[in-house]
Amino acid sequence: MRNLARDYPSLKGLPPIEGYIGNAELVSIHEVTSSHFGEQVFSSKYLCWKYILSMLSLYLRVTPDLNLSMLLKLIGRMPIEFFSN
């Protein structure tokens, strides 16, 4: 997850500034968090959410057809500590 959060565009041969997360990637992230996160302990799950938040904040490709409901579902499942002081 850390490698994806930091280096994914360069792994695909894209410039680091160009975003890569669109609707297909949002669906993939949602599927992974829905199915595989139940097997992880809390600290590991917390770190994975941190990297997902990092990926979304750095590489989200905002287009008019972006699936906002899927994005909001992902944000809603994140630990509350990310958004409070």
C-alpha cells in the first residue's frame, strides 16, 4: 500500500503529477476494503486507510463523470481520527 500511495503513477510510466484514480480504481479500492480488511488487525487497517487517503489526495482524477457516491462511501469508512483534531 505504501508503494502504491507514493509511486503508482511512476510504476505505470506516467508523470508523478498526473492523477490515476478514476471510477474503475475507486471500485477496486472499495472491493478491497470491503473484502480483505476484515482479516486485518486494527493497526494494520489504520495504516492501510492512511495510504488510501494519501493516494486519493495525491492522485484522484476529478472528471465530470467521477462516481462521487463511491468516493463518499470510501471516505465515510475511514477512521474519524483523519478528520478531527
